[in-house]
Amino acid sequence: MGRLFLDANVLFSAAYRSDAGLLELWKLRDVVLCSSRYALEEARVNFSNEGQRARLVRLTEKVQFFDAAQRELPRGVALPEKDVPILLAAIESRATHLLTGDVRHFGSYFGKRIEGILVLPPGAYLRRRGD
């Protein structure tokens, strides 16, 4: 069973519209959705619409939350300070995948594994599955 760690931008995009394509992630039966309270708060504060915030709350009912461990980043990984808790929480969750749309900071890691976690944009993950 896959363990998908969802970055803040994935949570945000899924809750932004009631017909968002990323809602497909919530329909997958053979995965566990994971994230962190840090990512949840980052997504939540970017909504100005109460309907979107309510959708986010409903979506997170099916998400397991993990906190970043107090440790260094893996060797060879360089991220801005604000993204460090995302990767560390993904490691803590024992994720198989880190799904993020953050091309700017995670793009150089797309398609690569960091401590066993495959970093992908969510659309690429869904295409690979072919569901």
C-alpha cells in the first residue's frame, strides 16, 4: 500500500474547487494519504473563501498527520527553510511518495528518491497509476 505525503499546495489545490482534478487522490483505495499540520496551516491561510476552508477540513478527515522530526536534511538535499518541515514530515510518515506542485523548490528532485520517498508532482503520480 502506498503512502502519499501531500504538500500544502496539493491540499490547497484539491480544496480550491469542488471539481478539482486532485480529488482523484482521495478516491484511491490502495493508498494512505498523509500530510503535516504545518502543510495544512500553510494551505488554510491562503484561502479567503469559507467554502474552500470547509472543503479543506472535510478532505483532511481522510489524511493522517505527522510532524517533522528534529533532524538534519539528508545529505545532498538543499531546500529553503520553509520547505524543510515538509520533507522531514514526509520522512517521518514513512511515505512512499511526496506529492508537490512546488517546481521551484522541489522540481530538481522530481522523479528522484530521497530516503526512499519518490518526489513527484501529483499529476505525474496519477498518470503513472493510470487509474
